[in-house]
Amino acid sequence: MRLLVVEDDPLIARSLNQALTPLGNTVEGFTRYAEASAALRHDRFDLILLDLGLPDGDGLTLLGELRERGDTTPVLILTARDGIDDRVRGLDLGADDYLAKPFSLAELEARVRALLRRSQQRTDNRLSLGALCFDSTSGVATLNGEALDLPRREVRLLEGLLLHAGSITPREMLENRLFGFGDVGSNALEVYISRLRKRLQGSGLRIRTFRGLGYRLEEEPR
Ligand code: CA
């Protein structure tokens, strides 16, 4: 999952980042309206967390632009506790939900999960392909009903691949999931891919490499 946080308060931005990253997400952030507006014109996210009071513009304007273009990316607006007018305007403009500041991280996580679920039209937090099943709430993966005991990075890799099961997950997206945005050794991702391949041996699933593009988790042809 790729989340965008548009928030100019560094403390709030940091706590959002810390809360969302362990959910197995890639979190990108902007502090200014102009940057976020430009990024959203050519980039897609699975969810946008949007502060309304930005130093160079109004979050509601950004939301309006998005919906006017027909972009239906779920938007969770972050409002002040007493900002009832903002909430109503936000929902009218097509926000999917709001969270009043200060908010608890538990509430934030629950809202984010619910929105992502809704947007993917899933009724629970499970992703599956063939014999493989992954519960994104507990972080537990099972193969033929048996729990796989996976280290954290393999869990994140597996979830990243499952979210795009049947299509190619870009290599960069997987690297960000596993290692954050720092410099990554050129074959670090391959090491984890090959570990996961070993675990999937005989399961009827495979991870195919698409050179220069990424990887695809798919069922083996019978
Ligand atoms: Ca603000």
C-alpha cells in the first residue's frame, strides 16, 4: 500500500509516519499544498491523509481538485477538534472520512484499515492467492492452512506481492517496503525474493522476475 500524508506539522507528520509504516505500508509525505498538488497530478496512492490547514493553501482545495479530475483515491481528512464546518465541507467535497486532532494512533490505524479495505472492496483484512493466505491485521501468513514463521521483511515482501497478485509489483515499491528510502544494495531485494521462493516451493505459487520492472506472484501453470 502506498499512502500519502499531507501535513505541515512535523510532530504530527512523524507520528503518522511511525504509526502507518508498521502496517506494512509505504508512506510518503508533503508539507505544502503546491508539492502535494503537483505530485497527485501524475502519481497514484492507495490512500491520502490530508491536513486542511497547509502553509500555502487549503487542503479542501486539494481535495476539490482531486475529485474534479475524477480521482477517487480515498481521502481521510485531519481536522481540528472543533472544526465541524471543515468536516462537513470536506465530506461534501468527497472526503471518505475524517479524524479530529488530537487523535489516538489506535483510532488512526483502525480508520486507515477500514478505508483501505473499503477501497479494495474487501470485507476483511485477508489477502490470498492459491494456497497462500495473509492476514494484514495479525501479519500472519499461512500456506495450506499452516502458519509460516516469517521474519518481518519477508512478511512485508509477501504482502507487497500479494497486494498486486497477478500483476507486476514494481521493484522500487518492494525496496521501499523492505528498506525504506535509504540507499539499498543492488541485490538486497533479490536475497529476500530468493528466501521467499524457497518457502513457496511446491506450493503451486511462484515469483517471476521481470527484468528492470519488478516481480509477479502468480500460480504455476498446471
Ligand atoms: Ca496544519
